[in-house]
Amino acid sequence: MNEEEQAAPHSQEDLSKLINLSETVGGCATRKYLNEKVTPALLNGMRMIAVRKPENPLRVLGEYLIEQSESDEVPKSK
């Protein structure tokens, strides 16, 4: 197991230690940040793979997100 795998949370309990769900659900800064910076690109990428149904959807989604991260503009969610 490499260092990255050891550092990754392995259970719901581990995740809950990293994320305060009551703040996230309540619209705290974390949720606002994700909604502004991540959600639009993620939703657009998920729509793309739902339509195209590629053989390796996670790879296609990952590549799409990398492309979006390299662009200057955050895509608008449709």
C-alpha cells in the first residue's frame, strides 16, 4: 500500500472526521466553494458520460475534469 492509499479515508467514519456534514448541508463556506468551483464541471462531465456511455466512464470523466481544470473559465451548469 502506498502513502496515498494509507492517507485516504477508508470508511464513512473516516470521512466524517474530515468533513463537518452539518456545516456542509447548512451551506457553509465548504459547500459554497464546492458549488462554485467543482459542481458545475462535475455535473457537466456526468451528463457527458451518461449520454456517451463510454467503456471506461471514470477515466473519461477524469480526463474531462482535467481539461476543465486547465481552462480559464468554470463551466456553467445547465
